[in-house]
Amino acid sequence: ETGVTQTPRHLVMGMTNKKSLKCEQHLGHNAMYWYKQSAKKPLELMFVYNFKEQTENNSVPSRFSPECPNSSHLFLHLHTLQPEDSALYLCASSQDRGSDTQYFGPGTRLTVL
Amino acid sequence: KQEVTQIPAALSVPEGENLVLNCSFTDSAIYNLQWFRQDPGKGLTSLLLIQSSQREQTSGRLNASLDKSSGRSTLYIAASQPGDSATYLCAVNGNKLVFGAGTILRVKS
């Protein structure tokens, strides 16, 4: 256990559905991250939050909408997704933004039909 | 733009063999480099972190080296075991983590 939990672990949704992914960290960290891991592609950084403020959006389509209500929780709201959005979505946290070690959650396996 | 390359893409070895995984990166302005392990369908487990001022780090049977000037790192696994079978990811941190595509390792019993 890394101290970072993600729910749900698996999600199947249609292209017209709206769903949310949840990440929670119990490490007292200030920075949280969303990553996408598609088949046969390297992990890609999507969003970075530091002290609840978004500090980086890596050109992610607007059908992905992050929310960080506090330093322990991070959400990824999904709507009108495409089949190519099917992937493993990983959340991570670190003490602060930048050079600190990142701790990863187990991921949510998303399938878009 | 930082690019990270891992060689080989896949590796299959008999149990007990010593092996080396390679990672190269294009921009040497980094804070640190991390090696992760990922089991199928699971998240990432951090194995070793080497700060930019360090040359190597060791943990049990794992040893990672860093040559920042040449943009290279190696992960050495001694006396490999079937439980070492996983994907090994190298990630370079220059204010954000940039990952390589990984090396898929299979250790046969």
C-alpha cells in the first residue's frame, strides 16, 4: 500500500455517460497528479495540483475535468468520452510539486464503449 | 522537450541470471531519476530514486546508476527470481516526471 487509493478500480461507460474517478491520499502531501496510461504508450501526465490549485494542464481535452477540493482528494470528471480514452488512469501525490518522490495509486481501468 | 528511451523493450531470462535494464534521456537538467515497477493492470511501485548529484543507489538485489552528463541510467538486478517479472519504468524528473515506455521482464523458473 502506497497511501494513495483510487476508486473505482474498474469502470465501463458509454460515450454519453458522465462518471467520476476519485483519488485520496493519506500521506499529508500537497501535490496531486493525474496520469493516463494507454496501451503501448508511455505514461502521460494530464494534470497537476499543488495546494489545491491547478498548476499544469498538459493539453488535455475538455471532456476530462479535474477537481481538487482539498489537498487529500482529487477527482477526474468524465463526460462524452471516446473509445480511444480507454486506458488506465493513475493518480499520484508528492510532498510538494517538483523534485519530490511521487507515490502512485493502483489506478482505475476505464473502458469506453 | 525531454524524451526517455528504455532498452530493451522486453527481456526473458532464466531464474538466477543477473541482468541490466537501460534508460536514456535527452535533457540532463533533471532533479532526479526514478525506477518503478508495474505489475499487470496495477499501479506503480517506486524501486529506487537517484538524486541528480548521486551516482548510484542500492536496495537489496537492485542497483541503479546515473550518469547525468551522458543522459543514461541502468538498473541492475542480481540473481533474478520469477517474482521479479513485471514492467520496469524509468522516469526522469525535471520539474515533472517524464516516463519511458518500459521494459517488460519475464524471469522463467
